[in-house]
Amino acid sequence: MQLENFSFFLPEIMLESIIEKYNVPVPRYTSYPPANYFTELSAGEYVDAVKESNTLGDSKLSFYFHIPFCKQLCRYCACNSYAMRKTEVVNDYIKALHKEMDLVFPLLNKDRKTSQIHYGGGTPTILDAEILKELNNHIINNFPLTENPEIAIECHPGFLTLNDWEKLCNAGFTRFSIGIQDFNLKVLETVARKPSQENISDIFKVLRDNGKRINLDFLFGLPYQTPESFLNTIEKAVELAPDRLVLFSYAHVPWLKKAQLYLEKAGLPEKNVKEEMFEKASQFLISAGYVRIGMDHFVKPDDELFEALKEGKLHRNFQGYCTRRTTAQVYAFGVTGISQLEAGYAQNTKDIEEYLSIISKDELPIKKGLLLSKNQQTVRRIIDTLMCNYSVTLSDEDKKEVNFDTQKLLEMQEDGIITFDGNTIKLVHESSPFVRNVAALLDPLMINTTKSFSKPI
């Protein structure tokens, strides 16, 4: 397979009828089973799963912090975010994060090493760099780091000065994911997203001078975006030469996030226009020398994500695409944080006040999750391999565990979505946007499901 030429955009030769046929709601498969299958889980069950994690799977440690606060809530956001609270509430939240670590760390073997720390939100960079450094050091002082660990943070450039960026560099972070979303000011104003406070090229200079890796994140499918305007944004991004670019598809879920109703009034682009945005941006990025990874990441050819893809070792978790070198079982802290362990998932409460109250009692704030059966662990391995590497070979035992429908797989082959020889399923290059559909076809939970999901395009 010539991965260097993996173009991953919908070509003109793909019939509209085929696109329409497969553009149906299916899980995103950032986890298996998806998070909407989680049920009530006790703190005691989580403690047992954490202890068990010491002897299961990879021995490395990955940690995730959820910082839910935002100075300004963006209208498109579907994350668990809150308007900035009073200083004392934020301070209490930071103390609770440290206490939660103190409750979990004694359950982990001390000889395990940390390969990844990730901050998401909300807006993690709403916190002072010294506070973030103290959180990082709480981990580093308890568990040694692997060689070249990834310590990453999601950044909102609208509220950071160049001095702030310099301080963040000194806080121990190795990768910065900067949420640009769009360079078009009218788009940003409509979605209530403050543009960067500093010139992006100046920010890049600070980060590059400090030897940091840089991601730029964009969102397509918003009001006032056109294929031409979004392409213009991506062209500006490529001039900056970030290590990675991510093109996220806007997920419209107003039944969950009422603020998104405003975007309906402003006018969302039609499906075919949204498709064209991604097409044009994808083609340009590939022509500019980037390689597509998974559904939405574009990286330089020397990026370790591309190396992992070539070796069939690309991995993914709730924080995004990653390599087996950096990512293992994930232990999450803060409201709505989801721990991803070999034996299952555990999610903290989504309510800040409840989180603070539970932690104050020296208890873990687990509200729901899922302990995986052996069957579910097998299906997770198969779907994760397919989602990340676009190919999976099933053994006879694997076929007994998944929803293996030969007739439907052959139909997908006839439609040009996959190649299938009875054992190996491989995505046709141009059909990669529909990898979720292929995964869903292997998923036993999708048989007669009543769950709601988003469309792949």
C-alpha cells in the first residue's frame, strides 16, 4: 500500500447514491463500546479495575486532566464546559485535582512510567502556567517519565499573551494544540470564538524557539464557511508549517447543547457544501506534503503517527490519535474525565459542585462506566485496529466474536468501500470517511440498537 499517496478525500467518481447510502448515523468509536453505553459504576469497582490495570495491558501510564472552565463559551461546543467560576471555586477545583491524584496513585505500581499527560477542556490554558506546572510535577514526582514523553495541552489563543506562551513552555509541555477553528473573523464572531490575541506567527516563534511541537485545530461545517473560505484558512495554516493539522467536523447536537440553536438561525452549510470543504482542504494539505492520519489528522511525513500507520500500530483514545509508544491505559482526573483501562471505562461526575463535594470526603467521584467482557475486549481490539489502520485481518475466533455478516461485507466491496477476501477487510483509499460504517458492521451492539449517533459526513 502506497501510504504516501493516501489521499482520503471523496472523489468525483464516487457516486452520490453511494455517499448517501453510507452517510448514516454510526458511532464515532473513540472508544468501544461507545460512551453512550456506559451505565452506573461504583467507585469500588473502579478501584478494583485500577488495581487490576497494574498487571493487564501495557505497563506505561497515561494521564488526562479535564479543565472545564472557559472565559467565553463557544456556541459550537459540545464538550462539558462551564463559564468561568469565582476564583475560590477554581482554586477548590485545583486542590481537588491534587487530592484525586493522591487517592489514585497509591493504587498504581510505583515502577510504572508515565508516557503521556494530556489536558483538555473547557480551556486548560485558562489556568496560570505555574498551576499547570504543579499538576505536571505531582505526576512526575510519583512516577518516572519514559524517554520523550508527550505532555500536551489544548490551547485557546484568544486569551494568551506572548509572555503566557513563554510561561507555558517552561511548565513542561512538549506539544501544544492550538484551537484556531477558522481564520475568518465573521465565522468566529458568529460562533462566539475570540480570535488569537497575538499574531499566530509570533506564537509559533516562541514555541519553536523552545523546541515544542505544534498542532493547529480547525472546525468545518460552521455558519458563513464556504469551501473557498475554509480552503483560504487552511492555506494560511500551511504557511505556518505546523507539525499536525486537525480538521474536525462540526457535530450539530442542539438537543444536547441548546447554544447550537443559534447556529441554526445563522445558517449551517448544506451537506454537499460541507463535503466540499473537507475535500478541498484535504487535497490541498496532501499537495502541500501532509499525510492524512485517520479521519481528521494531517501530519508531516516524518511524524511518528505516520510511522505508526505504516507499521499498523496506530492507536486512538478519547484524546485523539496516538502511538503505542506514548499511550497506554489512561487515568483521568476532573469532572467528566473518562479513564480508559484494559478492563473497562470509568467516568467522573459531570457536575463541578458534586465533584468537589465527593473529593472533599476522600472518595473517588465515579458516576458511570463499563466493565468489559472478554467478547467486548476482543471487539474493541478489532474495531480499534480497523479505525486507526484501515485494515484488519480476522481469525476464525475473531469472526465468532464480531457481527460478521459476509453478505453485507461483500455488498460494501461491490460499492467500492472495502476489499474483502473472507478474512482481511481493507478500506479503499477514497472511502476512508466511511470507516465508521465498516466498524459498525462488525459491532454486535449495533444489531437492533436504539442509540443515537452522528453521521460520518
